[in-house]
Amino acid sequence: MAVDLRTYVFLDSLQLQNASFIATVSKGYYPIGMQACCIIEIAPGIEINRLTDIALKATNVTPGLQIVERAYGLLEVHSDSQGDARMAGEAVLRELGMTEESRLKPRVMTSQLIKNISDHHAQLINKVRHGNMVLRGDTLYVLEVEPAGYAYFAANEAEKTADVNIIEVVGFGAFGRVYIAGAEAEVIEARKVVETRLADLTGRTIAATASRI
């Protein structure tokens, strides 16, 4: 079966909030802060089962996320060793006959900045979040990215860059979403760096079928 490599990204050091967020939604084995991880997203989703088997048998990594949808599948594996996390990803690439450049280049679909958020708006978001809470007066940054798996990369880069709170990360499905909140200057800095680093990632260009907001 032909497999499309949508997301392929290596995180050399999971930041504390991002690691804890993944653990909150994980049905696998929880990552901890400062571990390395590799995130792979493919289509069709069912093939992620076979690729998980290859990654786990290639080297000493632990799976945190395996999401199998009809359209897309996502795998996150992590390790104390950066080398092991890299080797697991490389084993998957070899199986697919691909390189890192075979992935899709991320595309920002939505980039919203909401300043001085109100109480009731914050409460609505907090009802469905899995991470920290957004509070009245915070600045909220909402990122929508395609493919979805790059949402975890974006959240990690934001946390590396600025003193922000990770509110929600959705890294599977047609589009990924990241909600980040905090002081205005910190959130603006995180937004700038995240979108620059997403733009710096290489890969195949997605056809421009939707406009950026």
C-alpha cells in the first residue's frame, strides 16, 4: 500500500509542559521532560500499526502516542537517548523508501492573536483544554497548521522561546491546533519564533487550496 509521509519531525528536548501535555492525552507510555522524541504522521492511517512495529524493534524507544484514523495515522516515540529517537525515525524512513525531505512542509492556516481575553471566553476554552488554563487578561495565540503533527513541534518551540502556558495541542486529523496563553510580550515573541521555525522546515509544498487567516 502506498504511504504518504505527512509529518516527520525530531524534537531533541521535550519541554516540560509539552511532555506533560502529551502524557495527559497519551494512551501509551508517558514521556518526561528533556527526553528526545520523533513524531511521524502518515496517510492512510492504518499503516501506522506496521510502522510502529518497525520503530519499536529498531532501537530502544517507547511509544507515547499512536493514533489510527481512517485518513491519517500518527506515531510519537521517545527516549532518553537522542540517538535512539533518531534511529527509530530513520528505520521508518528506510521501510518507506523515503528521506526526511519526503515529508510535507508545514503550512500555517490560521494565526490568531487575542489580547486581554475576557473571563467568559477564557472559561469556554478551559472547559475543553488538556493543558494549563488561560486566565482573564491573558493574550491568547491560536495556531492552525497543516499537516496536524507539526502542532507538537510548534508547542515545543513556543515553550523553548518564551514564558508561556500551553493550553491545548491537537496534533492529529486534517489540521493541527495549538492554543498558547500568557503575558502579551511573551506570547507575541512565541508566535514570531514558532512561525519562523515552521517556515524553516523543509519538505514537499502543499498545494495552496486555502487562504491563511
